[in-house]
Amino acid sequence: MRLDKYLKVSRIIKRRTVANEACAGGRVTVNDRVAKPGAEVKVGDVLTIRFGDKLGRYEILSIAETVRKGDAAEMYRVLAEDAGMAEERA
């Protein structure tokens, strides 16, 4: 699945356009490599997302084309997340 779509479906980032801009701006890495919006992600990949001084690290646990809002958090595991990231996703 494309990185920008995964970020939107999993609701790590709520809007695909924002996910696309974050990736294009070099603020998202997959397995410690800067990733473009179209980069393919798979189970086990580790995503790092930077928004200003906020940082979040997530491990991909599952991939699905669509998921209900309540189940989206089960698609990934939070490895590290500063307090500001949680507010960004709320």
C-alpha cells in the first residue's frame, strides 16, 4: 500500500493531502529512510513522522484498504510519541 494512503487509512494522519505533503516535505521516514508519498509500506515497517518539534514512531501491524474509525489504531503500534503528536491526531 502507498505510504500516504496508509497514513490516512490508519488515521495516523487524518487527511491524505496532509499525509502527502508530510511525505513530500521529507518529514516521514520508513525504516529510517526518507520516503515519498508513493513508497510501498508493508507489515513490520517502522514509520517516523516529524511535525515541527513533535516526533512519532510507529510499527505497522496490518494493512487494509478500509477500516472503521474504532479499529484504525489496531493497524499500528506506537513505539514513541511525544504529547504534541497525540493532539495532532485527535
